[in-house]
Amino acid sequence: MQPKDLLQLTEQFGSPIYVYDGEKIKSQYNRLTKAFSKVDNLRINYAMKALSNVAILQLLREMGSGLDTVSIQEVLLGLHAGYAPEKIFYTPNGVSLEEIEEVNAMGVQINIDNLSILEQFGAKHPDVPVCIRINPHVMAGGNTNISVGHIDSKFGISIHQLPHLVRIVENTKMNIVGIHMHTGSDILDIEVFLYAAEILFDAAKNFKDLEFLDFGSGFKVPYKKDDIETDIEELGKKLSKRFNAFCKEYGKELTLIFEPGKFLVSEAGSFLVKVNVIKQTTSTVFAGVDSGFNHLIRPMLYGSQHQIDNISNPKGKERFYSVVGYICETDTFANNRRIPEIKEGDILSFRNAGAYCYSMASNYNSRYRPAEVLWLNGQGHLIRAHETFEDLLRNQIPLPIEATV
Ligand SMILES: *Cc1c(COP(=O)(O)O)cnc(C)c1O
């Protein structure tokens, strides 16, 4: 996709707008499957919380992907997008036994991540095939917001509780078919990942009827210049070999599962905004745009640095800007960033806007959420319309007149 295509789509559909390059999503999917081509039974479950538009789900379904879901509503969206229940995994955290039972009744693979629910579920439904989420306590990255493998994480069953886990499984005679880990969003170091994988292999030996091992995700993609990205090809080579050797040892061809979100969709996304105002203070030049953290919260929430291009003036002389939103609260997208000269009315494009961007958007300040467009075969398809005033009023129930006096 070229900047001129982004500019044209912004003119056609209006700003602010999210645009996703379908070809990039496909090439990332193919890259991952190719890296693991030596594994006979590979399965990719797209972690749909990254970007849950139904059209994106359809595109990945056509590629052969399964889905990784974290709520019953995501399961419903997946079924709506045409996924067979057996292509859907459900990996919730902190949800009720009732919701887990409801999802199980839909024919979806459930993944349980605490001993309390495991024991209750196993006692009631000993025959249901269940996956268990292990926490190997491996720190990947260093930011406690995204590293979920550390000792005080709320995710997964601690590997140190394995004896208790095994006892529950024996007592309930429940049917454990898979073991899962997901150590967080930042795999900088393949050796760290392989180390966590060894812990999973060790744990797997305690269960006789496994069908799959699920290594979660956490593949890192570059956000800004010089960022490190996970070397998928290298990981594929090393982990495939180790996985195949483990299957021999275990005595059965298991399925290897990954559940990438960011890796598949992050780089495919661009977020396009219009510059409303250029404002100079004593120290700073602000570019105020027609958006805010209501549409893209990652810079404020995680300190993420999304590269910003001025696609209206790509060859302009670079100057320093702080790019801010229109929310009545501090909503800085970029601080003191070098960007080709910006004029009011220019269109700025944020890169890496595919994952955890639209899916985290809100109506704060009673602003409409943006539209979404999917670019396929050289053509833009509107896959979500801009919101309208009706959307803001939906489900609101005004007080009857007599109650207000
Ligand atoms: C969020 C999540 C993923 C996807 O993580 P990415 O970093 O986006 O690849 C995978 N598995 C589970 C259980 C998750 O919660």
C-alpha cells in the first residue's frame, strides 16, 4: 500500500479512519506458517482481541486460521464470522464458571487458568476435553504491563503448583488435552522463549492424553526505527526441531499452536487523522489532530511510539512537533517528534495501527469512533462506518419527565 492510497482513502471515507492492508495480514500469516513448515500439525489461532472487525476475521478464516478468544462475546463474533466452533479457542482470565460452561456448550475448546475453576469444572464435567494454561514464570520483556509470566502475574496456573494441578486432574479424572502458555507481548529473545518452552514440555509429561501444545504469542514487531523484532524464521527453525523431538519422546504427533495477534495485524494498520490546528507555545509547536486517546490509547497507556508520517507533505523539511489530540485531557501521541513540515489540514498517518488500536477505542468526550477500511486487491472496502449520534444514544434511557421534578 502506498501513502497516496492512504490519502485517497481518507478523502473518500473521511477522517479519522483506520485502514488495514489485507495483503500485509496475509503475508504475515504465510510467513509464520512457512517458518514452522517442518511441523506436521501446525495451527494458528488469531488472537482477535488485537483487532476484532468481522471482515478481518473473515479474511483470516479464509487463510485457514483459527481464533483465540478471551470472552464469550468474542466467541459469538467468531461464530458470526463463520468460524466452526472447533476452530475457536477460549482463553479467559478471571471469568465465571458459568461463562466457561456456556462457551463449552457451544463446542469451543476451553482453556482454564486457575485451580479453583479447574477443580469445579472437572468435578462437574470430567469428560470434557480441557486445556490448561501454565505460567512458566519467565520474564519476557521488562514492562510489567505486558509481561505476564512473572511471579505475581494473574495469568495462568503457576508451574510451581504442578503437583496440586496433577492431583486435581487425578481426583476428578478430567480429560486434559492441551497445555498452554502465553508469556506476554514482548519476545525480544528467542532463547527466553525456548527456555519457557522447555518448562512446558516438562509439564506435558505429566499428562497422558494430550493432543496439542499451545505456545501463545508475544511475537514482537518493530514500531519505530531500530526496534528489534522477533526473528520468526530463527524461532521456527529451533522450536520446530525441539517440538518434533518432543513428540517422538511423548510417543504421539501433537499439534503445535500459536495465537498471534500483534504479529498478524499490527503493521497492516494505519490510522489517519487530519490536523485541525498548529499551535505554538513558548517552547513547543503542537499539531492538534481530529482524534485523541479515545481512538488510539496506546501512546498514553503504554508509552508506545507509533511512527507518524505527514502523507500530505512527505518531502517537506523536517521540524519538531508534539502531536496531540482534541480530548479535554492530556492526550499526547508524540512528543517533540521530527516530522515533515505540518500545515493545518494535512493528513497524518500513524503506523502499526492494526493491533490494540481500534479494539481499544472508546466514546470518551462523546466523540464518535472512527471508520475502518480494509484494502484488498488494490481496493478499499469500508468495513465499519463512522459512528453517528444514534450510536451515542443507543441503550441510554432518559428519565421520564415526572421523575425529574
Ligand atoms: C493477547 C493474547 C494473545 C496475543 O498476543 P499478541 O502479543 O498480540 O500476539 C495471545 N494469547 C492470549 C491468551 C492473549 O491474551
